[in-house]
Amino acid sequence: MSQIPVAKPVLDEQEVEAVRRVILSGWVTQGPEVAAFEEEFADFVGAAHACAVSNCTTALHLALKAVGVEPGDEVITVSHTFIATANAIRYCGAVPVFVDIEKDGYNIDPDLIEAAITPRTKAILCVHQLGMPCDLRRVVTIAARHLIPVIEDAACATGSEILWKGRWEKIGKPHGDIACFSFHPRKVVTTGDGGMLTTANPEYDRKFRLWRQHGMSVTDAVRHGSKQVIFECYPELGYNYRMTDMQAAVGREQLKRLPAIIARRREIARQYAEQLDATAAIALPVEPKWARSNWQSFCVRLLPHLDQREVMQELLDRGVSTRRGIMNIHTEEAYAEDGSHRISSSLERSLSAQRHAIILPLFVQMRDSELNSVAGAMKAVVHVCDPAIKRAG
């Protein structure tokens, strides 16, 4: 029996040919392909500026640094996210302040933000978890009232949309101050690994470009293309956070596919919702009327009487791969030390989501027969694993 995976990247000969073209050009590190990818990505999301980097973690680090986050500052975010979100805050010497997620989803609860603000708060770092846009309108309104910048962790949200002032706009326009994206293979668009920052602020963009290349005053492209000898200098500390031209070439091909990719993912999510709607032991993900998810993941919530691990194992035994709900950073050993973080509110919803949520397979190449198999297995397994059914048996 073949196993149905949780995810598959969409890659074929188009990406192979793009990489081949770059290799034969002789310029394989950051260069003309990166510049073209940045321009095309900015155009796709509607941003004034887009800067490519090595991954989303480095993007978050540069974003926090650009808005002035320094040692001793606080940044409000969620614990219920991948650990890189909070790690980037700690790279700046700052303290993540964790608030809980919303009642019926996996994103930050805007009602809890204001109580977490202190004189040390330097930024709000909200996450568009699993590709579902968070309530940016409320987050941005609260931040503006307190003159606090907003950084969007849009790692999963390439192509997702939000209804903004009566118009559908892409996540990454951006609606906060800076948005950060990931191109990891689990994401909707992949370059193998890689990241992107988008912003409307030209000064932020200038800083990103300086810092991603060791703080070098002149880029390789400018130096190599100059008719005169140029000696670069290094006016401030920088990093090696560059994307390669090989990655960017893949990213450019992926962008061409993106509308079709998202359309298919939304159709799969619709079919899942239709088939699982009557399953009493499962809560389906909620897409608000003001959001259009790219459905990077389809995450269902088991009712508390079901054991998450048991359900996942039963599904695996039936040929269906799954993943547990998103982690909670504050429970990890790396965050056990005093001062590594601050908890502003009860995180019970976050903990509950991790204990009871399961991510089902969703990928563009998924056949309807595979989708039917997953939905059928899910309905059968929650019945088999129900303690009341087991007792009666």
C-alpha cells in the first residue's frame, strides 16, 4: 500500500531548465536572477520593495533589526508557531512576549495584544499560520494607536489574500510595516530554501540589502559591471543572508505556477470541508469572510475525547501521513530558562491546539481518489478511536 504524503513540492522540467540556464551562465550566487525574482515577487503581491534572502528566519531577523529591536526590548507574538519566529526575536537580544491564539483558529487573538504592551514593546510580530491570514486590520489598528511597528510572519502565506478597505489584496503588500516569506519545500512556493522581505519603506529595503551581504557598500553586480575599479567598504556589521541565482531561477518558475497552484489547493480544501462536514468528532478550519487562504495546510481539530497520537497512528497504518498541530515554543527546552520569554496571557488555546489538531495531506498533485481515501480514513478512524465505541465493543 502506497503512503499518501502530507505535502509534495510542485517541481518539474521547467525548474530543471531554469537552474541549467543559470549554471551555464557562470553566475550562480546572488545576481541578475535574484534581482528579477525580487521584481516579479513585488509585482505579484503589490509591494513597493522586495528583497530576497537565504530563508524566512533570516528575513525575520532583518525585519526586527530594521524596526529597531535591540537587547532588552520586547516583541509581542504567539507561542503557537514554528520556533523560528521567537528565535529571530532572541537573535536581536530581545524578549518574545507570548499571547494566546483565537478561539476558532490558529492565529494571534487581537483582543489580547493591548494587555501585553509595555514601555519596552518594540514590535508586534503576527503570524499568518498555515496560510490563513490573521486579523491584520485589528492588529494594525492597535499597533498604530501605540506607535508600534507590525511585522508579518507570512512564511506560509504566499498568495493568500485579505479584504482590505473593500479590495482583495495579497498578503505581503504589506499591510503592516514588513512581511517575511518562506520558500521552504513545505511551502506553496519553494526555491529549496529561501526567503523574501516586502515593505513600502525604501529605507528598510536599503538596510535589508546592505545587511544581507555582510554590510558591503557595493554589491557584486555593481562591482563586476563597473568600467572603473571600485573598492568596497563595510560601514556596519552585516550577515551572509543571500539567496543564490539558482534558487531565484526556480522561484521565478514557481511564481508563474502560483495562481494555478492556489486554485487547486483551494479546491482540495473545499472538497475536504464538504466530505468531513458531518464528522461529529472533528472541527474543520474556519476561513473568515475577509480572508482567502492559500491552504498551505488543512488542519482539523479533534474533539478532546480522542487521542491525537492514536488517531494519527491509525491513519498512518491505513496509508495516510499526517502531522500534529503546530508546536508551542514556550514548552520547548530552549525556552525553559528564565528571561528567555514572557507569557502575557493564558496559553490554554495554544496548548489545546497542539494536543488536538492534525494536519491532513494536501498537495497540488493529489488525485481525487487520494483525497477520498484520506477523508474516508479520517471518518473511519475517529469512529474506531472513540472511547465510547471501544467500550461498547
